[in-house]
Amino acid sequence: METLVLIGLLGGLITGISPCILPMLPVIFFAGGVQGAREPALRFDVPTAVRTGAGGQVETGVAPTGGGAAVDLADRPARARARSWRPYLVIAGLVLSFSAMTLLGSLVLGALGLPQDLLRWVGIVLLAALGVGMIVPRFEEVLERPFLRLASLGSRRAAGQDRGAFLLGLGLGVLYVPCAGPVLAAITVAGATGDIGPGTVALTVSFAVGAAVPLLVFALAGRRVAERVSAFRRHQRGIRVTGGVVVLLLAGALALNLPQQLQRALPDYTGALQQQVDENASVQDALDLGGIVTDANRELSNCSNGSAELADCGTAPPLTGITRWLNTPDGAALDLDDLRGKVVLIDFWTYSCINCQRAVPHVNAWYDAYEDAGLEVIGVHTPEFAFERETRNVVAGARDLGVEYPIAQDNSYSTWTTYRNRYWPAEYLIDAEGTVRYIKHGEGGYDVTEQHVRDLLRAADPDVDLPPATDVADTTPGEETTPETYLALNKVFNYSGSPEYGSGREAYSHPDDQPRDTFSLGGTWDVDFQGATAGSGDATLRLAYRSTDVFSVLGGEGTVTARVLADDGSVRAEREIDVSGNPTLYDVLRGDGPTEGVVELDVPDGVAVYAFTFG
């Protein structure tokens, strides 16, 4: 239990300082901090001080006598002296609602037959209503009446400042969806499957507290600034209205999914810390990552990868945490229970992955050939890069690959984790009774997979009329090639150049000889946890490869010149690559057979390189 609490706190702290928390900071600063500043105290160094308090009552302070006798402060109104509890109430509400909704929200909505995004919209409406209430106090009083006991918590000494604080925290907690990570994945799976025990609760609450600590520090800083800067003290009404406007802006931004765009635009400065947590053996053991075993997925271990025989691997786990469905009527969600009687193939993929791109033609062919015979295919799109979370990019990628079967966007890795998956691509074959019968990780073995599809279709309907087996070439590389190469800061393993590969903008230079299976940079590059972006007109990249074909995931706008260098540095071949639109995979080199050599890219300013794959 103690280990889970420590892991939860650590994971929460990393999340609390990550880019995905930034949209909340203005609300926390104004509505949670500045608005909770101590009200201006009456001055007692003048003959008489008078001010109008809340409700219009007049408050006076009596000046000290000419002899400088001390003033009895007990006669001062308690509210004028009290420090507001508002920052703590906002954070307490956030921790409570986030913990409860993460663990129970999916179960409750599922039990009631309600859409999974209902809570999000309820939270947005509540946040918008609170923003209006901060601007129009009478409306806030009406809003608080059903929650009077909660809304008044801690406000007996500072009622005006703390009004609505706890409710604001509750609204923020419902909407607070932290960056995905191993700790949140464990919590999400437990909540979605109902496997909620004392350890899960401790992990969830400690995660929420850890994520809330930086927010509380920010709120207290806002309160401190407001108490020290006279402009804040003189314009309390304006500050309250500003806080209301900020809350309304956050509600609108959340409704339009704008915070996700902000997160994508910012460097993932906590990526290295998150990576250390991901790969820590103690964390993996405590959370049982890769995968997290529950009653819903325990029997998946009965299946061996790519087996020539069908197995009984338990009832298929549900599809959880899907943010959006594509290629379904009106974007409606699919439920595996509703597909009983059909054979279902679940394909985990991501559109810019070369391994998936080589596998998708086979899945497309199976869907076209066997849909009328009772096969349903569901492509669970779990992103590898940040840009793959964007729905419009997934739509474009699916269009380019000819994917017409239903697609489930699994941006939070929820279904990925529920199925204990670790690979792109991966296939899970489910029979007409809802039982997982076959699992295939990675490329290849398409004839075996298709034969299992045909066998299960015949088992479901012995009279089914099946077409001939499909005939799609298997392009899985057979020879040993250069390992898949990433330029993301936390995934680099085969860089060979100077200076050391590091975050931020830097001038790089190539080595005299490029070692086998390594890459290097030349010119100015901006490196982050997604890839490397050319920062000058003379940016170059060299890669010593072994393969028949070379591919690269590129993004931005511009023309990349790719050339193959001979041993003496002369150019053996050269081609231009026009990069535009969404980041995706491009051909760098197409060969007739396995070769070795050095590929050099001239990368224009602003074009990003994410990865190299080989075939």
C-alpha cells in the first residue's frame, strides 16, 4: 500500500507540472487564489477609518490615542482579519471529484446506459455557470442553494471570499483529464472494469493529491500576490469579474478541445521524467504494467502469439476509454456485447507506423471479403506520437490507407491497457460467442490469421458461403535491417554525432565516418520529446542504414532532398520529397534488394523528422 501511495504521488506531481495542466492555471490563479486574498483591513493609524462591508453595513476603526496606546483588535470584524480558505477548498473539490469520477464515473454511466462523455459536458456546463455566477453574484447564490452545505464549507470566517470555491473545485475535477501515463492507465483500467480495491483507491487519491499540490502552490501564490499588490486590493470587484471571465473562457476552450492543441504546441518538458516512471521496474511490478491483469483480461494469457491453433482465451474485455468513433453511423459507439453472433477482429494500429501500414492492406482485404459473411473489424487507434491524437490527422491517415471499417480512438491507452497490449500492429480475434480465440503481435503470419477468420466464420454459420482467400503480398521484411530509429529525445539510442543529443535548439555536426545503424545531425536543430525540427536552411541528417527500403515520418511544409552517398562521398542517387499536410510516413529510398549505405537528407527550416523505419 505504501508503495502505491508513493507511486501515485510521484505520478501526480509529474502530471501537475506537465503541459496538459497549463490551461487550468489562469482559473486557479484568479478564481482560486486572487479571489481568496484577505480583504483590506481597516487602518488604525488615522483618526477614524470607515468602510462599507458585505451587505452594505458600515465598519469603523478607532485610531490610537495621541500617546500611541495600542488598539484593541478584538473589536475589529473577524472577517476583516481572517485569511480565506478558498485555495484549499478549490483543490479539495478537485481532488474529490477527480478521484470519484475516475473510479466510478464510467461504471455509473454504463449502469445507467448514459454516454461516457456526459460527465464532461456536465462539468463544462457547471464551470460556465460558476463563471457567470462570479460575474453576477445573485446568480451564484441561486446556483449554490442546492449545495449550500458544501458551498459554505470553510466560509464561516470568510463567506464573501470563499463562496462557490468547493463547487468550482468539483467542476474542475470532473473536467481534469491528466496526461496519460502508467499510473493513470492503471487507475483508468481499474475504474472501467470495476476492479476497485483499497490499493486502487489509495493510488487514485494519492495521484490526485500529487497532481493538486502544484495547483495549490499556484493558488496560494496568486493569493499572496493579491494581498501584496495594492492594485488587487483596490479592485476586488474587478478581480472577481476577471476570474469569472477566465472560468468562462476555460469552459469554452474545453468544449472546443482547444487545450489539446495548446498541449501539442508546447514541448513535453516532463517527458523525460515520465519516461523514467514508465520504465522503472518497481513501478511496473507494483502496477503490473504490460499488462495490468484483471478478471476481465486474465485469461488472455491462454493465447500464444501467432498460434496455428485456436485457443480459449476468455471473454473479450470491453472497449474502454474511447474518445471518438469514426466510420460508424453518426459516430455511434460499438459494444462487443451487441456484436455477439459475429466474428470480430480487433486491430491495434496507428496511422504513421510503417509496420501498421504494411499490415493494414491485409486487414482491409479481410474486411472487404468477409464483412457480408459475418466479420466485423474494429481498428483501435492508439497514438504513438502527439500528432496522432488529433482526430483530423487520424481521419486523413485512414483515408490515405483506405480504412473503411470502424475506428475507435484510444488516446488514453485505456483499451490498449485493458487488452494488455504492447505492440503496433496487434490483432485479437473474437468468435461469435464473444471469446478471444487468437492473438497476433506484430507483422506477418497473415495466412494463419486469415485461416482462423475463415474457421470461426464457418463455426458461427456452417452454411456460410466464403469467397476465396485474399491474395495480398506479405511485405514483412525478412532480412535483418537497421532497427527502427526515433529522433524523440526519450527514445534515441543510436545517435552518433556532436555535440551530445539534447533538448532545445543546438548546432550539430556530423562525424567523419557514420557508424553502421546510426544517425547524426548537421546544422541547427530543435530537439524535443517528439522528434527533431530543422532550425536553419543548412540542416542535414545522415543515416547509415541496412535495408531494402527506407521510410521516414516527416511533418511541416517544404521539400526534403534525399540522396544516397557512396563510400567516397559521391552521390549514387537523389530524389526530392514534398512534405505537406499532416505528419505521415514518406518514402526515402526504394530498392530492389537489401543494401547498405548512407542516406543524407537536406531538411528545410521548420520541417520535423520523427522516425525512420526500414523494410
